[in-house]
Amino acid sequence: QQVPEAHFDHLVSRMVSHAMKGQVSGMFLTRENINLLRVPDFARQGFHLVALYRHRKHTFPVSDPGGSPESYDDGAVFLSTLCRSCFYLQMYHAIVTQYDLKDEVLKMLQQLLLYVEDRDTRIVLVHTIFWYAVLRQQHLGGYHLPILDYHRIMVGSPEEARQYILDALPQWPGFEESAQALLSTKKDVSWLEKREQKYLTKLGAAEAVVQQALSAIRKFDPHTDISLLDL
């Protein structure tokens, strides 16, 4: 159910108090999926938010455990918490069932999604559409949302990656601890190269559809910089 605007700040304050176990001050780092339109609301509550972008060529294909559903099945709830593709299929369903989209670019992308029949292509395209929305709303409500490129963290030396993170993050209290937490996710460059090769080998057809979408976005929304989404 939707949280009424009047109760949002109070609810978040209660959640923070519970997370900090009653401490008056302090800091904690959490990784969450939140409503993009709520970013200014969380920022107003004192949260410092960062988006970590992992390119589709380093994300797909995803592996699902045996027994995972093959389709969204008209809004059915996915019971397998390990079903990685289910997350994107839920996003797909959320987009295609919006019947009153006023935004022309998002409506165009919605129509493109509706024409896609291949399951994997839907998943990859949804990932691209979501990150386009993030880039477009990066300054929503006067709050600048820093976006870190996972690729740059992975390919740089530990010193280069750390400096990239520190340069990208505002000088928040505890930002160095945040940088260290991100560095702990660093993988070997060979892992990235294998992921890229696997993506291009198995999802080349999906990438062709994504390129059509990116071309359309640049045509109808020339003001949003989507270079982060390029292959």
C-alpha cells in the first residue's frame, strides 16, 4: 500500500531509530532498492544516497535456480528468492501495465517492450530503461544523486578505484568508509572480460534491440546524457 506523504518522514525516522538501536547520532551503510521518486524524501531525512551502476554486459545473462518461473504469469508472485531474472520480469510487468503514461519517451520505450517477445531481451531492455530513468532524474527535487560506474572501480588499481570513488562522492561524514565498502566488492579484471564475452555471445540479439532503444532515446531526449549506457 502507498504510504501517505504526511506519514513518510515519521515512518523513516522510526526505521532509522530502530536501525541505530536508539542512538542519538551515528552512521550506518545499507544497500537497498528504493523508489527513485523518493530520493529527495530520503535525502531530506539525512540520508546520503549513491547509485552503483553495473553495465548490462557485466550483469547478464543471470542464472536462476531450478524451478524458477519462466514468465511473470499475469502478476503472480515469485516465490523463489534466488530467482534473479524474476526481479527484472517484475520490473517489466510494472512498466507495460502503466496505461496512462504521459511522458512521450517512456511511452515509446513501453511500446518497444510490448513488441519484444524474447524473455532475455525483455530483461536486458528493462535494465536499460531503468537506468535511463535514473540518469534523467539524477537531479530530482534539487538533490544530486551520485552515480558510480562499477566498471571503473573494477578495472582500476585499488588506489585508482579508491580515488575515483572519493572524487565522485561528496564530502559526506563517513564517505571514506563508504568508499572502502565499495572497494570490498572489487573483482579481478578477467572476471569482467569473461562476463562481457558471455553477454555478447549469448545476448547479441538483445543488445541489438537495446541499441535501437538508445538511438530512439537520443533522438527524442537529446538533453539527457546516456553515454554511461553505451556498449
